[in-house]
Amino acid sequence: MRRGVFHGCHAFTRASTKASDTLHSMDWTLTRREERPLALSPCIGICTLGSDGLCEGCLRTGAEIGAWSQLTNSERRRIMDEVLPLRESERG
């Protein structure tokens, strides 16, 4: 038997003289990674901090923007549903 031949991330072993025999008998079922839910974000692409320290586009603070990727979706949702509307009404 010949040693496996490495191609990219797949190792092929040829047990017969015909490579196609082995390739056709291999299990090519792929395991998909668990799909993550989309990250929630209020960002609208206007990324400038105003004199009050809030983003002109989404009204988050610089600290909130910096920590956003570490927050859970429930924490993000709370900020988006409660904190940001309050800031918008105060800024009004």
C-alpha cells in the first residue's frame, strides 16, 4: 500500500492502482460548523464621535463601540432597545 498523498486539507490513500476506486468509495460528507446568529449592531456607517462623546450615527459611546464584539446579543439588544432611544430623545 502506498502512503497517503496530502492535497490541501485532505489526505488521500490509494489502496488500488486506480485512484478513482478509492475516491469514489470515500465518505465525502462534510460537517458544517454551527451557524452563529448575526451580530446585532445599531451602526449605520456614520462613524464620528460628537463633542458629547456619542457616535453621530448610532449614539453609542466610544467604550460601548469598543466593547460591542464582547457583549452578548441580549446585552446588545438591551442597549439598542432601551439606552439608545433614551439618548436620542435627550439629544432631540
